[in-house]
Amino acid sequence: IRYLEEPMVIGTLVFPEQYLGKLMQFCEGRRGVQDDIQFIDATRVIMKYRLPLMEVVLDFYDAVKSLSSGYASFDYEEDGFDRSDLVKVEILLNGDAVDSLAMVAHSSKSLSLGKNVCSRLHTLLPRQLVDIVIQARVRRKILCRETIRALKKDVTAKCYGGDVTRKLKLLNQQKEGKKLMSKRFGRVDVPKSVFLDIIKSRAV
């Protein structure tokens, strides 16, 4: 692959003048480049930004409405393709890449996107009998890591008194059992609800 291109759009926003600063900062945070800005009258502004389509399709409209207290309107039209430094962000669970969670992102946003997804998975995935290691990877480089600790069972609960040797033996047996279980059941099942939640929270 010599280079990658991504679709671009011209986004048009109309809003009251007092939200100008917030919306300019927001558009630039979405890799936008200002194309035009005009005052329609004493209180209203029309502003145009050239933006990557991937920055618009997920939650751009909702964010614009939130920043403008519902007063801004937004529309966009296609505007060709631009070369872009796009990367594939892979999510690994216990070392296995989960294809359904892989994403394409601009290199400048890959770290924040990887951290966001790993953090969400750490919150959403149920604990299991083995540790779950969650990692984000780009170009074979691990960007971040979260670990969900395994559920613990008190195997020494029935050991009364001070029989330390017996307790250590039980704890070692438990440790070896978890190692074997990790090798046999390393794959992690991800509920469908988790996939949906990740999709909703992917925009950064």
C-alpha cells in the first residue's frame, strides 16, 4: 500500500454568535480546517469547515447540539478524498485480536481511541475465573493495557487453626489450576451488548 485516502466533507454550521468559540474549538479538535465564516446578521453566524467524514458520522451532530444548547444546525456535503495517515487499531483479549473490535483511525487519535476502548472493556466485561488482559495495538506496538483480575475463591476457608503447610498447599494447587485454566480457556467471550456499547463510545 503506497498511501491511504479518506473521504472529506464540507460541514456547514449555523448558530448564535455566543457559541462561536466553542464550536470553532470543537471542529478543530475533529481535524477540521476552516473554509469560511460569515455573520448572517447581528447575532447569527454561518461557518464552514472541511472535515474528515469519519469525524462526522458517529456523534458530531449530537455534540454540536450539546455545545450550542440545541440552537446550532449542521449539514454537510461530500468533498472528495485526501491522503491521510490512517492506522488499524486492534483490540486484544488475552493476546487474541478481536476482529469485531478493530477500528481504523487517524494516527494522531489512535492512542486516545485505544485507551478509551480498553477502559470501556475493563468496565463492561464480567470477571471470570482467569485474568483478562485487554490491550490496544497499532502496527505491532502495544499502546495501552488494562487487566481484569480473576475471581478468587477462598480455598483455605475450611482450614481451621494454624496449619500453615496445608493452607500453602491448597493455595499452590489453586495457582497451578488457574495457570492450566488460562491455557485451556484463554479465549474471552464478549457479550453482544458490550460490542454495541463500544461502538457508541468509539468517537474521541
